[in-house]
Amino acid sequence: MELIVLALCWLAGITAVAAWDAPAWMAPAWLITVAPMVYYLRGRRLTQWLLVGAAVALAGGCWFARWEDRPEPSLAAYLDQEVVIEGRVASESDPGITTVRYRLDVKRVEIDGVAHDVSGDALVTVSQFTEWRRGDFVRLSETLETPPDLDLGYREYLLRQGVVGTMLYPKVLAFETGGRGFRRSLEAIRLRSDQAMARSIPEPEASLGSGIVLGRDGTLPEDVVDDFRATGLAHLTAVSGGNVILVAALVFLGVGPLFNRRTGLAVAFLAVGGYVLLAGASPSVLRAGVMAATLLIGCALGRPQSGLPALGVAIFGMTIVRPGLAMDVGFQLSVAATASLIVFGPWATFAGRWLLRTTHADVVVPGIVTDLFALTLVATLGTTPISAHVFERVSLIGPLANVLVQPIFVIAFALSGVTALTSMAWTQGGWLAGLAAYYPLSTMTYVARTLASWPLASVPVPSGSATWVVAAYVALAVIGWPAYRYVPPEIRRVRPWRHTRTVRLMLASAGAGGLLAAIIRVSILPIGGPDEFELRVLDVGQGDAILLTTPHGKQVLVDGGPAESSLADELGRVLPHWERTIDVVILTHGDEDHAAALARQDRRYLVGQARDNGQEKSTTAYHSFTTRLVPDAPLLAGDVFTVDGVTFTVLWPPAGFVTQNANEASIVMRVDFGETSFLLTGDVEGEAQELLARAPDAQVDVLKVPHHGSKTSDAAFLQGTGATVAVISVGESNRYGHPA
């Protein structure tokens, strides 16, 4: 009990300084003020502990104030200047849509030819094709910018991480591969696991699986992220305390029956340590590991509620080593959720079971269902004050969504882990495991998407001040004190109704039938019927990507757009989930908005054949495309080939055609199936369009308008095709003004 009091006093000292910018003596002054009343009501012993707590609060406030007033890293002196920096990569890749970010531990800055030794980190944004690893040495040249002050205190967040400045697309002057090391080897295993997931499961399920197992959710589409936030499921998209506890539970349930309870707890404890390393051992993952370890310690001591003192020790240890964690929203949410589950969890599950028994609903509803709902409500209650203050939004549908998704999450987590491990050693086995993992992962996204569309799924709330947040937790602490001290009574066991098993079996059978129907809908209907041909213009932003599916399921992909993640998401949504092969990939020309996404699709799909126009282009995207996919002979005017009854006739460029304008050299193809014809035009402009306008093969039913409908389009060509349908692929609010 004393540990709990001291931990609360420590947090009170930190909170006074962090939330109100008060002097370090403010929190202990509050405690000393109430000391006479405590002495009068409860006697000397509690008063002594209160005075000790005041000293601890003073120490916490002073410790945080000292950390907050630490000198700024010397790198900050060179902000907003064009410099040359040298340092080593200090993080894994953080992928964006068309970029990737790395944190760089900067050791030297050169300005005006003079070198200076410095300390501090820079956040560097580079092309999506950049593949650095932790420990690599780089020398970069660009302006070192002050971090932008975005919503939710982004600049302050970076400063707490030690990041002083940012660099956008710097020039790489030198690069050296880093040596071997434990963290570098661990990163390699994580990246291989991530790529194995992408190879075995379509998007967005692959990113979701990677997020819940490895904590790598950077490529999860924004619409999916928004759905999970609106439904209170965002904590499932990344490694959290729940994931780590799940590892411990699965290991304990597997090992405990084979040996004994203590052995099971010990092995589970080791498994938590191993999983924390596999999940990246970042501060957020370490925090989750410590929180899970506190519950295991409580169980090992024979009283799960002993986890609260252990949680107090964890808070002490983590905020002493890194005081800035006290201001980290993830840390605050983890502490609040864990404490709520320890304090209110037993009473919440008791209330649920008692309600089932008194209403006789236990005939139909198993106790585990009410337990899950009760614990979800408790965790939501504990985290709502913080989440409402920070995000200014509360999910009303969150408890229901968590009850529906949590059982599915357990299956998704286990199967995603099996997929990642299996696929690294055996591609076919990983594909089979990925088939199994797809169903629970897609169910999670479906539930989130459906519930997020409901009216009032989440509602905005005023942010308020930190005072209201502290007041809310003081109230919870007052309510929680007796809840923690007293164990709920046992519910008297009664003889179950003799038809209970029959009713539950009938419900389980109905559920299994519904599950089978859903699997059939997802797995059988996408196959389509014979003699069906589909041409889809994919939504990849400002770029082109066209997928043609032949009558017997052959896939031809023409261009890919500017972003690998966007193309992967689109392919995952339109292809059958078991399809991991693209039979033919055609790149019309080497511009980034057509080639970038194609360059690394071989990491996700087995590519049968690659073709291009043979016109070399000095871009990273085109170089990566030709290196990884190794195109066959170039497609030139007059070439004709057939894929499963679909005829492709190349109309442009002619043999020997040379131009400095890459758009003019775009491949133009006529596609025929049955009595319907299509014209795919890439980005051809004036000269090519003038010549094609007179070509009889350019008369088609459906036209893909060249160059995103730009002003370079020739009216005579567009009218001369005679197309009844025209499609323009363009990015919303693009900077080029397309279509013009």
C-alpha cells in the first residue's frame, strides 16, 4: 500500500510542474497542508507517510524540472541554416506515402567549410526508395529546419525524443554501411518479418497484422486509421500492453498445464521479454512490456491486485530514467488503463456475472462475454479523461466495438505472428498461414468501418484544461481506493438449467453457419464467372495504375502510380485475397508518377513478366524497376501479344524513336476483348497524339485520357478515337492543375 501512495505522490510532483508549470514545491505544499487533518483523523503513522510522500513529491517535481531545464542540444545552434551534417542512423525506417523518415544521431556539423562537433538528433525525410539501417553512417547536405509546430504539440513531442531539427530530401554526400550489432540484427529480423507479412497477406490487412504483431503500422491507410480511431480500436493497430499481455497469456496457457503454474509464469515472463525485443524495444513497446510484467508479478505473488504496487515501481523506474515519459500520451494511457484494470477489473467482472445470474441470461450468454465487456468498459473509463483532453473526441461506440473485436483480435494476433515467422522460412507455408490470418484481420477492418459509419460513433468534446483531467483522476482514485482494498464476494454457484448446453450449442451452430456464409462471400464471390473481363483504373492519387483481369483470372498491371503503399492498398481491395501473382507488369514510361509504385511490387507479389518502352530514364524509380523486375524486350509499335484471350496491340512508340520528353515515348496500347476495345495512352503529348489521331487502330470504345487530362491533350485526337467513355486518372487538388 505504501508503494502506491509514494508512486501517486511522485506523479503529483511531476504533474504540478508539467501540467501547470508550477514550482517544484507546489505538490508537497498541498500534502503538508492537509497533514494536520490527517493526523487528527488517522493518527501519527499515516501522517508520517504523508510527510514522506511530500518529500517524494518534491523529489519528483525537482527531477522533472531539472530534466525540463536541461541545456538544449548543441545542434540547435545551426537551425534554419544550410549545413552539412554527419551522423549515424538511430532508428528504423518510418514509411510515409512517397517518403521514408529516419532519425539521425548527428555528431558533426559543417557550415561555411568549418566543422563543429555537436550533439542532438535530426529527423531526415528521404525518398521512399532509400533503405538505410540502424548504425549506417551518412553525410548529408541541406537546410536544417526548425520542426513545424503542428497539432497536438508535435514540436514538443520531437524535442522530448531528442530531435532538434528536420531535413527534407537532403543530398547524400557519403554513405557507409554500419557494422554488426545486436540492435541492427534485431532490426533485420523485424524488417524480414514485416516483408514476410506483406508477401503473404493483401493490404490493408498486411499492415494491420504487422502493426499488431511488430508495431510497424506506418503504411496503414489513413481511412482505416480513422475508422479505428472513431470506434475506439486504435490501440489495437500498434503494439500495446494488451498485445504483450496476450503473448504472456498464450504462453502461460500453453506451458502451465504441461508443468506447473510457477513454471508457466516464468516462461511467460521470458516470452514477454523476447516479444518486447521482437516488437522493436522502442520506448512505447518497453512501456507495454513493463506494464505486462507488473501483472505477471502480481499473479506470481498470489494476488493479482499486487500488480498495483508493482505498477508504482514501474512508474518510478521509467520516469527516473526518462522523465519526459510523464508527458508522453502513450505512457499516460498505458498507466491509466493498467491501473483501472487492476483496481476496478475484479468488481466489474463480478457485476457482469451477478447481472447474468440474477436475470438468468447465463443460459444464453457465457460469462466470458460479460467479462470482456466489463473489462473494456473499465479500460475505457480509465483512459477517457486523457484521450478526451488530448484528442478532443470520445468514441461512444468504443465499448461495443471492443467487445466485438477483442475475441477476433486474439485470433488475428496469433495467426499474424505465425504468418510472419513461417513466411520467413517457407514462402508457401507463409501463404497458407496468410490465408488463415486474412479472415480475422479483414473482419476487424470490416467491423471498424461499419461501426465508424454509424451516427454519433464518436463525438467531439471540448479539450478543457489539465486541471479537469487531474480532478477526474482524483475522483477515480477516491472511488478506486475501497474497490482496491476489498475483494468482491464470490457468486454462489447454482445448478445450471438442464437445457443450457443445448441452447448454447444451437447458438454456436448458428454462429458457425453465419461465419461459413461470410467466408464463402469473401472467398467465392470474388472469383467471378467465365468470360468476364475487367479493367479497373485504380485510385493511386496523382498518377496512373490500371489493372486488367482476364476471363480466367490472369492479372495485367499497367503502371503503378507514385506510391507503393497506395498501389498495394488498391490491389488488396480489388484482387481476391489469395491472389499473390501479377502475370504481366507494363511500365508505359519512367516518370515517378507511373513507375515508383511498380519498382518494389515484387516484395508483395510474384511478377511473371515485366515490359517497358526501352527508354532509359535517370530516376531512382526507373532504376529500381529495371533492377528488381528486369524487363524483357521493349514494347514497340506493331507488337501484338495475347493474355488469356485478351489482345494487346502496341501503337506507340515506333522503333528507333528518341526524345528528351519521356511523356512522348509512353507506350500506347489498344486492348481488345470480344467486341469491346480500350486505348491506354500513358502520358503521350502533342506529336504522338497527332500521329495517333490518323491511326485506324485508335478508334475504340473506352479511352484513358493521356497525361491526366493536361492541357497538352490534342482535341482532334480525343475526338478521333470515337470513344463513348473517357477516364482521367488524377490526384485530388494536385499542384499541376490537372485536368486542365
